[in-house]
Amino acid sequence: MNAFAKFILMTTLPLTSMWATSITICKGCHGQAWEKSAMGKSKKLKDMSKEEILNALQSYKEGTYGGVMKGLMVEQVKDLSMEDMEALAIEIKK
């Protein structure tokens, strides 16, 4: 295997598994089809627009959004980039 192929494998596979892990964590509270009110407190993501989801994620990261679940969600989104949040919003609205 050449160096370029090794580089691609070493940089994309971890991202793929991290992405799958983060989606799994989200679905643990929000439901497999985004149909649940997380812990009986949140809006159902399936009922939100992509823009509303993206705004919520960004605002959680800034610490300016959320009620009783704010502390939990701030921790969940703290390491997400803008691109990560956009990809997540798109994934939820598929």
C-alpha cells in the first residue's frame, strides 16, 4: 500500500467511526428516527427544520440556548466544528 493510501485510511476511518459514535449517542436520547423528546424535555428533532437544528447546535455550543438540558447538550457539542454541525443537521433531516 502506498503512502497516500495509508494516509487516507488513517485520516478517514477514525472520522467515520467517530461520526457513527456521535450519531449513536444522539439517537440514544432523540430516537432512531429522531422521534423522541429527549428525556421528556426537548423538542422532537423530526419536527424541527434543518435551520432550527443547526441554530440550536450552534447556540448550545455558545451556551446561549437550552433549558434544563443545556448543561448536557453544551458538553455534547463542545468539540463539533461548524461543518460537523451542518452535517449533523443534514443527517437528521434525511
